[in-house]
Amino acid sequence: MIPLRHVLSQGAVLRAMGAAALRRPATAIPATPGPWFEERVQPRPAALIRDYLRAIGADPSWYRGRLPAHLFPQWGFPLAARAMAGLPYPITRVLNAGCRLEIKGALADDKPFDVRARLESIEADDRRALITTRIETADTLVAELHAFVPLRKTGAREKAGAREKTGARVSERLTPQNAQELAFLTLPPDAGLDFAKLTGDFNPIHWIPAAARAAGFKGCILHGFGTMSRAIAALDRSVFAGDPTRLTTFDARFTRPLTLPARVGVYVKGDQLWVGDAPGGGTYLEATYGVRS
């Protein structure tokens, strides 16, 4: 179990999320790209980094002296929330659709660093909005967050038509039969709460069963970034032999909610990766990744 004391390190994230939840949506779609929001961030607590790495299945010794890039939500979310403040959509309807990481170098874990974020783009019609937010950490890491906002309820007949139109794409959401298994993950019921303690993302759908069911899920779901970080840890262990500096890019799409508790695998084929139930089964995350030779 992750110690409760790590919540004391999440003040900036909690304040940002609270302010976003209370803020009234704007009346118009803002121009993009938006202005940069900048901040200098102090070093993250060593115990927080260690417990985060252990929670996702990584060995802290792999990252000695360096911050793991996939921990970026812990310091990047406050600025991202400010960048998204001008959106005409309620924050409670924003869904995490994916993320692209570009890792340019190592970030020291014992020195302050500069972070900036901006609203990068918005694509909207009468059915949905696709939102991209860009977070830059020093000159070492670029993260692009992709969010989805449903704008119109879809009836049963429309849903059936959408399934027919997208039928040819169903195979894209299955793990290939010949993919190689890198890791098998056993996720306990409190995995969402533990990840919230480590990152500050206390959205109740991740740790309060009643809230998750009220939002339309069968139970609590794991954070998308919780799935992504575990997938990267599997790469670090099985493909990179404990050398995380070899990862240069990781472009992930979250394909469906991962309900807790769960047992899932991490699979690869070439430069593609999946988190799913089994080869030939459905996926929760699909990604491509780049490697430094």
C-alpha cells in the first residue's frame, strides 16, 4: 500500500483540479495555440519517486539520479489545468484519450526545473471535441495530452450505425496473436487510489466505486497514465535491460477503460505495444515507441 503521506506532495495538483472543477465553462472555443503558462518546480521528494517506481513495477536503481519521464503528470497537471481553463466544456466530461512523450534527455531528480504548458489545438463538431495540451519540461521532455469530450448523447440506432461504419477498424483494437508477452500485471482493487496518492489525480472514478458506477463504469478504473507507466516499466525491464534512457518516444492511445481489479498482459511486436487481456483479445492501451540505439 502506498503511504498516505505522499498526498502532502500533491497540493499543486489538488488545487488545480479543484479550481478546474469549480470554474464555469467559457462560452466560446478559444483560439489555439494558446498562451504559455510557466512555472519553476522544486525537486520531487525522493521517497515519492521511489514508491512510484516500485508501484508500477520498475526498479528504482534504473532511474538513479533521474526523474522518470512518465511521472510528468505529477508536476505537469497544474499548468495543464490552467491552460485548459478557457474551454467551453465542463471538466467532469473530459476523458483521457492518449498521450505522446518525446524524451530528449535526462532530467536530474535533485534540481529545480522549468515547466510550461499551453492549449495546443481543439477539433470540435456537434458530436465531440478533441483537445491537445502540450507540456514541456525543461529541454528534456515534451508531453502532448489528448482528451476527448462527448458533446451529444447518441441514441441506440446511431450507436449501431457507428459500429457498422467502424467495423473494419475493430481488428486494430485487438492484440495480435503473434505478439510477444513482456509482462503480466496483477492490478489490485486499490491500484487507482495508490496512483492518485502518487500523482495527485484524485478523480473519484479511480478510487470510489459508487462514483465510478455513477459515471457509467462497472467499477473503479485505472488511470490511463497508470496503465501507460506500467507498460513503459515492462519495456524498461524486458526490452531495454534496465536502461530507460533508450526510450525516445512513446505514443499511446487509451482504447477502453481498465476496470479494477484486473489481470492483463503487456505485449510487443516490432515497435508496437499493447496492454490487453491476451493475444487475440481486446486492448486497453495501444502504442508505438522509439528506441535510441
